[in-house]
Amino acid sequence: MKHRLSNLSIFTLGLLCSLLLTNCSSDDGSSSGDLIVTVNYPDNYAEQLAPNVTVKVTNTLNGKESTNETTDLGVASFTGITPGDYTVTASISLSSSEAEALTGIAEEVQLSGVESNVSLMAGQEVLVEIDLSGGQLGNLVFKEVYYTGSKTPSEGNYFSDQFIEIYNNSTEVIYLDNLYIADIYGVSGLINSGNVPTEFQDDQDHVYANSIWRIPGSGTDHPLEPGNSIIIAQDGVNHQLEELNPNSPVDLSDADWETYNERDDNRDADAPEVPNLERMYFTGGFDWLVTVFGPGLVIFKTDDFESLEQVPYPVPEYADFMDPRVKIPNELIIDAFEALKDGNSGSFKRVPVALDAGFVYADGTYTAQSFRRKVSTVIEGRIVLKDSNNSTEDFEKLDTPTPGSLD
């Protein structure tokens, strides 16, 4: 037997349902939630909040994705989404001009970040913060090269105070373990009447090294922070001592490394307080003397040093008793520096134009002059050095060296 509801019962039931529906619809958070994502640039960028970043939230249960872009304030909002666990990713590609404005280095870069296991419950507003990171901008560069040497009080020639300074011009920590430093074969100009440009000059895809040194390490032993540098001394001592050369412009007793050439005759003194580089290949005399007329220098890395080709000495009449030179592909080179005898010696370039389009030159030998890279800009206190792969444009000539300083 079917029961019929009275009009009053029908009215009461309808009112109850209406109240229930009203209560449900007024509770906006009962079946959804909001994710508010703030995206930051890396710490050493000129700005903190990152606009125009693509942000994607992915439900880890059903794989449903939502995508948005950050505002000028670096915020992307995802409102009314299903409760659950989410993975939030952020990414942006910066053009060279955009990267230069933020870092001082005109180099394209891809930045990204991720936050996993973000839990969203019904009715919640969850705040998520993502710090972007990416490949380093910039790299290691020669900051200062002092090769000219100095005069002693008796007008003698003193060259043991040479040094090279290498600077982290990037936005990230760089590990110096297994970094190679080499000087390049070839004369610096018409020093003697018979001098000719390097016989390897036609090969613009390689450099040919005289001697090569390496910073030792297992991979992460020697971190170098952005904006910091290391000094590699020919001899890590105070060259201004009376028994050495009081006229020397430098005290290198605090150098980070020195090039000690161990020999049976002990001609090269070892400074016990300064660590030694590893001598990988050597064609010099008792010490690593780079030419005071102007050296070509490179820093590079390779996972297989032994595979580098050793090319016979290029002058046939000397090839039988001169050591080969080591052939290094351009793609291994991190940075290059070239100095020549004078402004008329451009035809004597040893470093391929692709690595260094120019050169510098001192006023003479034993002048105590040095060459230091110019400052391009300062980003959040980090000094960015000019790096156009042209020593003529990138370096300035100093009357006295400034190891460890940009003043």
C-alpha cells in the first residue's frame, strides 16, 4: 500500500532540502581548496620575485594538471582545485638580455624549481614558495695576470714574483678540483730578428701548450664562491724581502697555490706554507716562468688528460731534442688570456680568435705592470667582470699589481 505525503509534509521536506542545499553552497571550501605559489629568483640575482614564470600543479593521484603564470609580484594562484597531494613545478627561460639585467652576464639560462608532496585539504589555502635554480651564468675567468716581472735595487731582472689570479664570475659555486692551467707555445712578437709567428697559427680549433698544471682534488675539495678568486704564484713567498727583491710589488706568501717544479738539483724552492699544483706536463727550465714579453694562457678541464695529443715540436731542425707540445681542443677551454710584446705584434697571436679576439701589451719587460679585468657591473654586491672574449677590451693595464683586490 502506497502512502501519500500531505501538502504540509511536502512543504516541510522541500524546506529542509532547501536549507541543506543552501548550507552546502555557502561553504565554498568544503569541496575545493587554493594553492598560492610564490616564485623567487636565485639569491644572487638583482630581483627576488620572479614574474612570467610558468607554474604547473599536478595531482599525484589522478595526474590532473593546471598551469598558470606568475604575476609581476612572482605569484601564481590556483583557486578551487580538488583536495589532494600535488607536485608544483616552476620554470622559465631567460634570454641573454634578460639574464644580463638580472645577473650582469649576457648568457641564456634555464631556471627551474620544484616542491613535492604539497598536501591540500578541502577549504584550505596553502602557500607554496619555490626558489629557482639553474645552470651557472658565467664561469671562471682570468682576473689578473702579472707577468712582466720587476727590477731589483741593482737594476737586475726579477721574475719569480709572477702570478695569475682566477675569478669565479658566475652565479654559482664552482669546484676547482682538476682545473688545468697552461701557457701556450709561440713567441710574443719580434723579440729577435729571426722570430716568426707560431707554426700552429693556421689551426684555429686548438691551442698548443708548453706546460700544464692542475689543481688537485677529488671533485668537491676546492669550492670557489661567486665573486671570489684564487691566486697562483710562481713562488708563494714574500718577494719584497730584502734577500729577494725589495722592489717587487707583491707579497705572495698568502697565495692559494704555487707552481713548484720538483727537480734533483732543487733549483726551484718550495714554499711550505703554500700548496703545490700538480705538474702535468713541463717544457720549461727550473721554474714555471711565463714569458715576460707577454704570455698566452688558458684554463681548461678534461676528464681524460692522457688522451690529449702530443704534437712534435713544429720546427723540424729542433724536433728531435725539443719536447712535443700538447694539443688542446677549443671546446675544453674555459677562458683565455693573451699578451704580446707590443701593439704592432698582432700577427704573432697564439690564441685562436674564437677564444680571445684581442691582446694586451705592457710598456716593456720588468716594468712591474699588470693586467686586470675590468668590472662590468655589481649585482647584489657580487662584482661581475667584463668577459667579451677579447683581452683588448676586457683588461686594463695597471702600474702595479693588485692580487686579491679590484681597487
